[in-house]
Amino acid sequence: MDDLRTVLESDELIIGDGAFGTLCQERGLPPGVMPEAWNETQPEDVMAIHRSYVEAGAHYVTTNTFGGSRPRLTEGGLGDRVFEINRLAAELARQATDGRAWVAGTVGPTGRLMEPYGDLSVAEAETVFEEQIAGLLAGGVDLLVIETHHDIGEVGAALRVARKQTDLPIFCTFAFNPKGRTMMGLRAAQAATEMEALGADAVGANCGDGPAAIAAALQQMRDATTLPLVAKSNAGIPQAGPDGQAIWDVEPAQLAEHAREFVSLGARVIGGCCGSSPAHIAAIAAALSRR
């Protein structure tokens, strides 16, 4: 793969992958079992998911570590294996991509509220993220993706400790509603401005309330930062099917059309989030290759 920083400095588009947990469920992930547990128990399934996204046209894949922080892993009985699970996840992604795509170490929220709304202090958050990021770096990631966050303080803690450990590119993305705010009231423009000041290499939106929320965030961010913008939308809003399974209402061709809109709003990194699949990424890659 080309040097990622060189690509970021150009006007080239970068295609990311899509949902991971959704595909684990399709492969039989039992209810109550964390996807991150599969890094140890089902490595072939984890690598197969990564390969499916590379074959669909993704330029980078994200590690199976969205819930890889100590608070999240503790909920699944894996709190004593933080470093090992994150390192292994990165190694599996690297083995699966075999040099055909970059490996992005993903860092999701801790699941706890920061002070003063909750009991998570800045110092504790930094310790939590430092531990997870150390495992990802040991596994050989090419970049870090701090994603699906709502609190600027939590993302700031992750970004600060990441910058102390590495000079790799770091993307920071938040989950917004259609008005361009996170559930903590953070505005997209403020998020972009502060992430640029803290040294992020790209900033944007993922997950949240689907394509409309991504577009609303991009409209704010493009006037607030000079950083490349990231757009990774859910495949719509899930609806309950007749047997209780989630049904996502944005088909691959529709998400590809939204991807065109995201590019027109300034996005340079485009992929999918919850409910999206290799078919969605293939449609996005095909649509944007004709840009």
C-alpha cells in the first residue's frame, strides 16, 4: 500500500470498511458474547470478514476492537486480557489483508460517562485508552481510528495518549443526530475544531442516525477545519423484523448515492457503519471510482 500520509495530503478518496459486529452475528456470534472474544476463539471468522471488505474495495479495514477497552471487556469477562486481545486483533487484520489494505486500530467509547456527568475522570480515561492503544500498536496497525464517540473529553483523552505513543495517522469520528449534535450536545463544528487543535489527521462522523446525520455533520465540519473529513454511515435505522432480527433499510445502491453526497460535502474518507456489509462497500467503491 502507498504511504497513508501521502494519500491524505492528496485529493484522493479513501474507502473504509463497514460493520463488523453485524457480520459476526450473521456468522453465528451468540447473544451476549462480545465480538472481540472471537479474536481468540474464532480467528478464521474474523479474518474472513476482513478479507470480504478488502475484496469489496476497502482501502483500510478496522480491527475487531471497538469494545476493546478494559471497561467494555470487563463486562464480557475479558478485562484481564486487554493488551493481548487488541494485539491479536491487529495481527489478524494484518494477516487477512496481506498488504492489500491498511489496518486501522479502532478505539470505541468506554461506555462510561466522563465527569461531572459520570464517574470517569480524565486521568482514568487516559489510562484506559493507553492500555488498549498499546496493544493495537504492538499488533502493527497502520493508523488509529477513535470512533463513534459523543464526548469531546473522552476523545481528547484517547487522542492525547495516542499521540504520546505514536506518530501514525489518527482519525477521530463522532456519532451525530440529524441536527449535527452528539447525545452529549457536542456540535460537529466544535468537534472538528478541537480535534484539529489536538493533532488529529482526519475528523468526521460515523454511526449515529444514518445518512442524514452524517450529511448534517459534514456541512458543519467543512467550514470549521482544514482536515480531511470522514463519513461512515449506518445502513439507515434498524427496524425489528418478524422474528426479532434487525432489518436495515438502506440498500447498497442507496448508500452509494449517499456516499456521492458525502464527497460533495467534502468527505475524503468514506465507508459504512452499523448494518452495512461488503455489498455496501463494493457499491460505494464502484460509485466513487466514477467520480
